[in-house]
Amino acid sequence: MNSESVRLFMDRAKRTLDGLPLAHAESDGEATREIARLCRYVAGSPLAIELLAPLYASGDSAQTLLNALEEDIDLVAAAFPDLPARHRSMRTVFDHSWILLSHEEQALLACCSLFRAP
């Protein structure tokens, strides 16, 4: 994963703390590698990074967050109670977006998700 996603993650985590240092990451190479693994797991998705960074800033390790995501993607929800419910988790964002598509668009997108084995 490119360092852009890691930089976004760290920026969002720091914003959560209003500029205070991230005690468990600032100079720790292993923590940075864990963050990179977490960013890879969510394919660098800015939305996922926005949802995960505040949890990291509150003290959860990147590995803990990765383990939680592997168990249940719905487990990680936004730490921002003022967000609309449809923006609080990856699943609700995708579900809401799916509903906004026409039947033709849904069918086309569903076809794009199927691959034949060689």
C-alpha cells in the first residue's frame, strides 16, 4: 500500500487528538508497519481510514483493529456520533449507495463482481 494511505490514517488520527502526539505510533516502526497492513486490508479506502483512525487514536492498536475487521466488518463504526447513520460503517455506506442505484445499474455492477474460473 502506498504511503499516502498511511499518511491519511496518521493525519486523521492526529486530528482526533487535536494535535496531541500519538504516543503509540509517532516513532515506532512496528506500529507504522501495522498501520500499513491495516490500510492494505481496507485497500486504502479513504472512508475506511476515516472510520478507523479515531479508534486507533483512542488507544486501539492497528493489529487490534485489523483483528476486529477480520472478525466482523460491521464491528468498526464511526467514532463520530454526529455523522448520519448511513456513514457510520462501511456496510451501511455500501448498502445506502446500492439502494440509490437503478435496477439496471445494480445488475451491471453485480455482473462485474462475477469471474469465471480459467
